[in-house]
Amino acid sequence: MDDATAVELMLGRPPRGRWTVARRCACGLPQVIETERQLDDGTPFPTLWWLTCRTLSRAVGRLEAGGWMAAFNERLVAEPELADALWAATEAYVARRDAGGEPGPVRHPGGGGRAGSRIKCLHAHTAHQLVAGDNPAGGGVLEELGWEDPVAPCV
């Protein structure tokens, strides 16, 4: 199966904009895609890395629904070193996303939420961790899930 077909099946729709595979899971399918900074019509697209793995996306969604994100946000307030690590990871994310071009008309912090104070999208943080390995929220998600890449395709 080609990457475009696999990603469309995993997302349940065609992905927006142009993208490349940023990381593959153990079964060889795209697990995270890297999107371009702008859609074809010039609209800014702030999400650099997009989690495509259906199995992992569902597991992350269960964590979001179960209150894990709220608990992590409380940790960010109580643990300044954790907030600093998230801030540094988000700064690196934004720098990579914005490299090689003028910022679009809308600036966005990226990384799934305002760095250092709260997170709002575990999927974005998890994708970031899988590609860059420096996102404490995404790392916490993978640890909480005990995640290991599946060897059988999810689509």
C-alpha cells in the first residue's frame, strides 16, 4: 500500500496540504507525517507533525478523555523544570516548523498548546515526541500507555 493511501485510511479522510512521512511504525506504515507550513491556498497550518497511526491515536484519545491531560497541566504548574522542558521543546518545534520561510499571517505557538503553562492536544505532543524525542508531554503519554509500535498494520 502506498503512503498516501495508508494515511488517508488511517485518518479516515485525505490529509490537508502537502506532507512527507516523518516517522514509520514497526510495521512500516506512516506513523507521523510532517506537514508544510501553509496549505495550498496560503492558509497557515501550525501543526508540523501529525499523528496518523490509528491505533496510537485511539489510545491517546482515551488518555485525553480520561483526564490525563488535566493532570499533566497541574504538573506543569507545580513542577517548573517540567514546564521549562516543555517550553524548550516547543521553542525547538516552532523553530523547525518556521525554518526557511517568512512567518505566515497568523503566528501560532505550535506543539499542541501554549508551552510551559498548559497543553491542549496530546496527539500533537505525542507526534512531536515520536519524531524529535524531546517533548515531555508526548514522552509521558507514551510511557503512560506503555507504547510499543505494533508489528501488524492498523489498516
